[in-house]
Amino acid sequence: MSQDRIAFFDTTLRDGEQSPGCSMTHHEKLELAHSLAGLGVDILEAGFAIASDGDFAAITAIAEEVREPKIASLARARREDIERAAKAVERAARPRIHVFLASSDIHLEYKLKIGREEALEQAAEMVALARSYVDDVEFSPEDATRTDREFLCQFVGAAIAAGATTINLPDTVGYATPEDYADMFRSVRENVPGADRVILSTHCHNDLGLAVANTLAAIRAGARQVECTINGIGERAGNAALEEIAAALRVRADAYPYAHNLKLEKLYPVSRQLTERISFGPAPNKAVVGGNAFAHEAGIHQHGVLSNPLTYEIMTPASVGVPTNRMVLGKHSGRHALRSRLHELGYRLSAADLDIAYRAFTELADRKKAIYDLDLINLVAHHQRHEDLISAEPVAGSELAS
């Protein structure tokens, strides 16, 4: 893989679906898989084959029907998991088995109840088994960011020697800072034999709100695959959000001069599709795809955006598939936004009339949180009837004139 290209590994259908409220039916997973392929993801982690018969069936169907991306199934470092994963992806055009085994002492002692040496042997044996089924094997040392660094390098080295082609270094519990995470990647690159022959991958959780920042830091430190989800869904506080990483790569290409295959104009439609399939959508202030991501209420912001959107928008709505920006009228709005919306509704006001309308508007906005078009129409009509001060000439091409 070229060092100037980033591969997007989407785990919406696996890590994302594991989070509360995000379960999808077989049909919904297949439908979303086709959309993710259309978005341009490079690797699609379709599920965890051994988790249930339903997950196995969904992975099998996706492997058969979705041909563009690589199709991966997750597997614990156990023979039965790997055999089940291999069966699920066997009809994929480009199958991958993603094997994971915990590497931190706290996980080894309290969860797996094994020592480091046994973990090393198990990792090597199971990666070799997976490699006997497919040519593309990813290995993840779970809880890598809380693993002793020297042992992590041994662990990764054993997996590479056994045939792993991608090494993912997950921040499983969202513990790392960008500096920590980047340093871990540099350590692996510098100290593990064969690290230059494999792709290094990120997988960040958002427990401290740093998932995207950590992902970008790892890219700077040599990672060339990023694992992420639509809308940032995932266990606990979620995963790194695919749309945020993609937008950062585009807007800050000066800092991250890497190519990728994503079609960014499809980000918002895929986000909306996911929202319709699960029990919640992104928060209004969610970057890139949230309802307020391109909305403006403050008067100074509205004035700037109406004059030139670049004053307050670092990317165009259309560039990520959002239909348009929104001027939200409320108590923080200014005259420019009010005049613009009244013009769209068919009213051309003189400066004096706009002053009257604006005073009436702010009084209404102090009493009413949301101001709708009908409120504005009634406001103008009221002053026409009782004060005869506001003119209301239909503007050619306006919503009322048409």
C-alpha cells in the first residue's frame, strides 16, 4: 500500500452495532453495507461471525453481494472463532479475518487469566491458523495503549512473524492522548522486525473525547489504515467518527496530505440512513453531520455567512452531502438574516420598515424559542393592518411570488 494513501476500515456493522440501541436486522445490515461500499470504504468489517447465527448469516450475505471493499469478520484468537470467520467470508472477492487477543496485563490477568508467554504463543498460533484460510489477516493486541511497551513490541512481532498483514493498535478503552498514541506507533515502527512490511492501523474509542484526534496523530506517526464508524457509534462513548476523519483530511490537506477513496458528498446521506435504522441519531452539535453543523443563529455569524460563507464555514455543506446551510431565526439573530428570510418569503422592506420589523421580531423571539416562517408572515401582516408602515411587495422568484 502506498505511504501517501489512507485506507478506511469501517466497523459500523460490527463495533458500531455492538453498542446499545444500534442493533440492525439482516436486511438493514446488507442495505447499509451496499451504501458503505458506495461511500468508498476500503475494508468493511461486517460483523463477528461466531457471535450469533444472525451475524454469521449477515456477514455471509455481505461477502456474497458487496464486492468492492474487502470484507472482514472479527474473531477472537480461538480456533472455533477463526474457522467460523473463515466460513463467513469465504465467498468474498477479497476476504479478511481480523484476529484479536488482549495484551495488557490487566486483561491477561483478570479477563483471560493467562500469562504473557501463553498469550504470545496463542497469538502466533491463531494468526497462523487464520493465514491458512486467507491471505489477508489483521491482528489486534486488545488494550494496546495500556500494554507494557516492550511486551507490545514482542506481541506485534510474533503476529507479524506468524503471517499478519495488518497490525491494528487499538485504544480499546479510550485512554490515550494524541502524544501517547503517536509515540506507540513510532515505537512499533522502530523496534519491531518486519513492521515496515505491514500496514499499521488505528482503532480509537472516544471515552475522553479524543478518538479523532488520536487517529490523526497516529496517521502522522505512520498509520495508514483508520478504523472508524458512521456517526461515531460504538461501545460506550463510541468510536472515531469516519465523517470527522474524512473531513479533517480534506480541510487540512496541508497537514495531512494523504489520498483516500471516500466520496465525501455521500457522508451525510449515509449518516441519515444509519440514523433511520437505529434508535438515535447524532447530537445536533455533532461535527460534519449534526443538525447544527451548518446552522447559524448569532447575528454576527449570519451576517458573515450571508456575505461570504467562508467567514464561518470551513467547508461547504455540499462537500459532505448536506443540502444547504441554515439561517436559524431566534433572539440572537440580526437584521441581515431577518431581511434575507423576509426577502425569500416575498417581502421587500425599506430600512425604516426593517427597523420596525426587527423590533417586533426580537420581542417575539424573547417569548418564543423557535421562530417559523408563519410567525414572520403574521408579524408583517399585523403591522400592515395596524400601523400601515411595512410594505409587502412580492419579489420576483420568491416563495410567495411563485
